[in-house]
Amino acid sequence: MVKELIETDVVVIGAGISGLCAAKLLHETGLDVQVLEARDRVGGRTFTARDPSYGYVDLGGAYVGPTQDRILRIAKELDLKLYKVNEKERIVSYFKGVQRAVSNPDDPSSLSSNPLDLFDVNSCLLKIEDFSKQVPPDAPWKAPRAKEWDSMTVKEFMDKECWTSRARTLVGLIVAAIYCCEPHEISFLFFLTYLASGQGLRRMLSTTNGAQENKFVGGSMQVSEKIAALLGNRVVLSSPVMRIEQEETVTMVTTHSGQQYRAKYVISAVPPPLLHRILFEPPLPDLKIQMVQRMPMGSIIKTITYYKTAFWKEKGFCGSAMSDKGPINACFDDTKPDGTHPAIMGFILSTHARELCEMSTEQRKQAVSEHYAEVFQCPEFLHPVNYVEQNWMAETFSGGCYVATLGPGVLTSFGRELRKPFGCVYFAGSETAVKWGGYMDGAVEAGERAAREILHAMGKISADQIWQEEPPSIDVPPTPVRVDPLEKYLPSVPQLLYFLLAFVVLLVAVLCVYLV
């Protein structure tokens, strides 16, 4: 059966936050928009599951923090409420079978009691933070040492700069927690670019005053659901795009069902690695094709384990933990803000995710429960009342999470292609954001930027209006991320060894003079 051709101004591919924010902005300027979503739901890499046994749960992107001003602005427009992630009680670190519980997440004793470990960790993290400040997130290939940093992996940096196993382990955990991959898999320049985009390492890793400070009451997928409700029947689900054909003045978009849309412009808001699933006529530029072939998605299974009571709080634990032992490297309390449905959310990351994806759900549930019992040293964790998980590697229209990653050489060789329009096709999606790329905030930035690129192409706005600064949120104000002055002046391990060697040489010299 031949389907009627649908004509519109703009077709947006992908009904995640980025695509829907693009469509919302264009719709508000009076343009006709059609949003085509491959899944049977909106939300993309945000996914709020709902069930009477646990109420609601975010199985995808969930956290919102200070300086993420665009998503905070959208949430306020949509009348969504936030609540703070609990870290009132002690936080646990678990390294080499030793549990340490501290009240202050910046307490260095949470990492080790060995001074050499602390000196080395401090030196490595300060160096990473300093290097990230030298990388412009909008054009990382312009960094002074871009070629050098893009020719090496994070592991090569670790091998060169980290003297202790504790420092190497910690940097490895940071890579897994933020990028869902291993240190040998990503470029050091990409590592630094992502940190610069996220306002620095400390901001990205922190809960209080950081990226994990808040969650949405009712779940993050509401952002997409509420925007979709505003757009009404302009959002079409279960419509994966198969082909994009560009002519001089119009572009034809065809879905797998055979439905065709004729538009003046197209916005692709799908993860870059999935672009190869769409047939472009004419084909995408050579460098764009080469780029998306080199951008694998991260490996992650997100788990939520439910218990009858939040017994960990009674034992003085907030529920947050970091561990060098799998399957869970990082976890947080996920109890509802009203105290119902006590739960711990844990990430199975990178290699652990690739290994455990072969297990059954029941086996993973047992492995996760046993892990919590060991890390928190609470046998009560062995008896969950419910367990929910999302294997993002098995998601057909994501291929992984949180974000596409880049290996050595990709940014300097192909990075300029990431946001570059192709004819009448413009590119959104969180990977294309400059600030908070890979996060919900970056998704908003990218979608609105792509929409304004089209408005500029139509002559409705000037070029200098495409990129717009976002006013700081009044409701979630950031405080400066401060570094303890002592940390700045602590020696690195090599400096300490040189100092000790110099001291010994001087002591020997003095003794020789004295004895002679």
C-alpha cells in the first residue's frame, strides 16, 4: 500500500532530549516539525521504567547538577522537581579487600593509609585537572599538545605518570565510571576534552556540588515525555529512518515502514555510531564516515537492587561506594525522596559489563547482592526483595551508553566533522555538545544549537546567535570547586624520592666533613 507523502519544514530523527529540544525550539518559532523515533517510546538514553513494585526508576541518564543550566532551565519550564541524592552518612571505598568509610568524600584517607599512594594520587589527579584546562572543548585539536595527547591512550599516560598501583587503579576507575570503557581504549586527548566539557574532574565525580547532586522526582524521561506532549502528533514512534535523500531544495526521509517525509531540513539526533544504519544519498562525506566508524559506544549495565528497609543508613552508610572489585565499581542510594522503595543503584561498567552480559538476570542479581554485602560488610545485602536492570549494550537504537568514545588519533584527524552540517542535514545529540557533552545538559545544548543553525540557514537569525550562553540556574547554584592549598604543594612521588636522595647525599657529605 502506497503511503501518503508528508510535507514538513524540518524532520528531526530521534526523540531523545536532544532531538525533542531541537523540535521544541523550531516549533516555537512557527516551523512545522516532524520527529521520527525508532523506539516505541521517547527519551532515548533516558529511560524511566514504571511498575507498582518499585514505583518508577531511571534506567538511563538520571543525574543533574550545578552548572548544568540548560537542562535545569528546561526542567523548570516543564515544572519538574528535583531531589538531592543522599550522601549524609559515610561513603565507602573498597580497595584490595580493605573497607574505608569516611564522612567527607574529599578525605584522602578513603583511598589509602600509605603516604606514597596519597602523594601519587594527588599528583596524578592535579596533573589531569591542569591538562584538561588547556583543552578547548569546542576545538580540542587546537590544544597546545593536541597531537601528543591524541597519539596516546589514557593507559599510556598512567604508565608514564602513575608510580603506585593505587593511583593507576583510581584513574582506571575514573575512566570506567565516566566513559564506560578501559584506559587502553580511549585517547588521552578525548579523556581531557570530556573533562573540560564537564567543568573539570572534581565537578564530574562529585555528588554534592557536582554532576550527581540531584535527580528528577518521577524520573528523567519526563523531560522527553512532556516535550513530546507539547508537540502532540508531530512525534511519531516506532519509525526508524532508513534513507535520507538530498536534492537541491528538498530532502526526502524514508522510514522502514515506507513512510516518506519531504522536508527542507533534517536534524539527526541519534548517537554518531548509528549514522551508518541510515542510507544517505548522496553519501556522507568521507571523513564523516571514517569518524563514525571510530566511535564505539561505552559498555554498561545499570542495576537497581531493592530492599525491605534502608538498613545501610542505620549502620551509618549513605549507600555511595567506590570499589576496585567488580561487578560494581560505583553505586549510590536510589531510595525515593519520600523514603519508599529503599534501593541501591549500581553500575556494571566496561570489562565487567562485557563479562556479565553473558550471565542470566538472576545470576547478575546474585553477583551484585554479594558484592554489596562484601563492600559494605553487611550480610543484609544478600536478601534483596526486587532487582531491575538495563543492559544498554543490548539496546538496538543505542548500542551502549553513556556516550560514544574516541580512540587515539580520532579527534585530531576527524573531530572537525562532528558538528559539521552535510547539505541540509544538521547534527545534534549529546556527543556534539561543547558543555556537558554526554549528559542531559549537553543534549539540550546540542539540540538547540542544531535548531538555531537551521534558523540561521533560513535567514531568521544571524550567525552570532547560533551559539548562546546559558544564564546560571538560580535554583541549583554552583559553588566554586576548591582545591586545598596543601594539595597544590604536596610533592609527587618522583619529587619526594629526589628530595630524599638529596637529603641522604647532603647528610653523607656533612658526616664526611665532620668525620674528616
